[in-house]
Amino acid sequence: MSHHDQAMRRHFHQAAARRGFSVAPAQEAAVARLSRLAAELARPAWTFPRPPRDLYVWGPVGRGKSWLVDTFYEGLPAGRKRRLHFHDFFRRLHDGVTRPGARHDGQSAVDSALDELIGDSRVLVFDEFHAHDAGDAMLIARLFPTLLDRRITLVTTSNYPPAGLMPDPLYHHLFEPTIKLIEERMDVLDVSGPVDFRRLAAPPSEAGGRRFATGLCLPPGDSALEALGLGVPAPAEATTVPAHRRELPARAVRGELVWFAFDALCETTTAVPDYLALAERFDTLVLDGVPPLAEASTDGRQRFANLVDVACDRDVRLVLIGSDPLASLPDGQAQVRDLDRTASRLAMLRRAD
Ligand SMILES: Nc1ncnc2c1ncn2[C@@H]1O[C@H](COP(=O)(O)OP(=O)(O)OP(=O)(O)O)[C@@H](O)[C@H]1O
Ligand SMILES: [Mg+2]
């Protein structure tokens, strides 16, 4: 075992100890493989005919996938590494390909957008790979072969095994070539242990100082809201807030806090780039009028799930006022797989007792 391999293993164990846990049995293979990758990346690139093999780490929610790849990333030497969230990667790629003045001869527009995103990195960490709608799936299918052919090692996480990507039976076959490519070209690591660590998580005050973990989920009029300075906005506080290429109507902006009605954010045609823009500007997002999720529209539910994803990833504090979305999660239906992850994240928010 090389020096770099050992150093990365030690880094994993120390990072776990700092947060008060230890590497779980289901994570050990991933720790070993990521440590080996760190050693491979420590060799000069010219000593390789090809970059080290790509990794695909998958498992259900809360198994520590993001923790594993983030810890790996932190443990690598500075420079020549990139980490992008799936949504962000595609937002930037899409903007690059469709930007006015971008070359419109298809493949080369993709190539120059990728050049910009990858730069001279040797490793690209790409959290939460998934393909839920046909548009994303087609873009990934078009892009992925080019990405895999780059002299870069891809490390990605997903809630799905490769064969489970693009679950919609209508489009699944369009994604099969990409699945085949992933299975051939990437080392697939399953970290499906028995425990969703997020559900075991320490109370918010001890959850590693993450802002997201200080969020709340309360019924309207709860006395805690007033006590926290979250009084109902006056009509005069209503304003608009810039999002991605649009303005959104907010009930209030108070410093780093923005307050929306659920319908204004989730029941209109907003999308992930809007949530990312909000997350860049604000550190607290209040949503009132939150319905039981079973009563939201299918799109509304999906937008809410994406919003929770972005808030968790960008560490934005969420304050949900209304019904507890978790209390009424529909059971055993097709959409539960998506809501699983939302539920695991929302379980971190403090509720009224
Ligand atoms: N071995 C472990 N023991 C206890 N807690 C852990 C362990 N590994 C990770 N965690 C913690 O569990 C929580 C969830 O981990 P993480 O966010 O990495 O899950 P995930 O697999 O990425 O979930 P998702 O699929 O929802 O993105 C984090 O707070 C993380 O620090
Ligand atoms: Mg994750």
C-alpha cells in the first residue's frame, strides 16, 4: 500500500472521528477504493496511458455517499480537482451549449462547454447522478461518452444502481446505451448498508454546524415563529427577487432571509436554476402555506423535492410553515423513490413538539 493510499485512509478515519462516528462496514470498500484512487492520482499524469478508472458510488439515501466523496475530495491536494453538484453541472453545461455565440455544431459546443467546466482538473466529483426527465436523460446520453473520453477521472454518487437510472419505462430504453457505458467504464461500488445515518443524526445544535440542520417545520401561528423573529410579513414587505433569468414574487426579504408562499415557488414554473440562484443570495428560505405533499400537484411535489435538495446541498436553512410534508407522504406509490430522499433530508428539521 502506498504512502498516499494510507494517508487517505487515515484522513477518512480522522474525518469520521471528528464528527463522532466511525466508518461503517458498508463504507469500507468505498474508503479502500477511494484511497487507492488518491494514490493513483498522486502519480504524474504522463506515467499513465489512461487516467485512473472512474467510480460510481451508489446506495439509498443517507448512507454517507456525499460524505465519502466530499471527504475524499478534501483529502486530495489542492488544485486540479473539481466538485460539482449534478444540477449545477447540467445548468452550466446547458448554459454553455445554448449561450448566444456558442458554436452550434452540436458536438463541438458540448466540447467547449466541457473544456470550460473541467479546465485542467484530473478528477471531477459529481454528486447525485440521476436522470428523471427525458430532457436530462437525452443531454446526459449525448454528453457522457465525451466526458468519459476526457483525460479525467469521474467520481460520481447516485441513489440508483446504473441499471436503475432513468426509471421511467417510457424512456428507459433511450438510456440503455449510457447504462452500458457506465457498467463497462466505471467501477461500481454499492454502499447500501442497513442504516440511513441521517435518521440517526444528532440534534441540530450538534449536527456539525450545518445551517440546513437548523431548519424548522412548524404549523402556522406557532409561538416559536414569533420568538425567532419570524413574524408574518406585512403586505408592504412584498417584493420581487431575482432568480435565474426571472423575477419571483416574495412575501418578504429581511437581510439574508427570503420568504415565499409555497405556491409562488413550487406551484409555478420554477426550476432548479432558480433555487440555485436563491441559494447563492440567501441563507434562510421561509416557505409558508406548505400543504401536505399528497395534496400538491405532481410537478409541485417534484419542485419541492428539488428545492430541498438544493437547500441541503448549499446549506440553506429552510423554515417550512404549514402542514408537515412528511406526515402525509403517500406510501407505496411510484413517486416514493423520489420522496425518500426528501424525507431523509426533512427529517433533520426541528418540529413542533
Ligand atoms: N459511518 C457513518 N456513521 C454515522 N453517520 C454517518 C456515517 N457516514 C456518514 N454519516 C453522516 O450521515 C449523514 C448523511 O450522509 P450523506 O449526506 O453523505 O448521505 P448520502 O448517502 O449522500 O444521502 P443522499 O442519497 O440523500 O444524498 C451525514 O450527516 C453524514 O455525516
Ligand atoms: Mg448525498
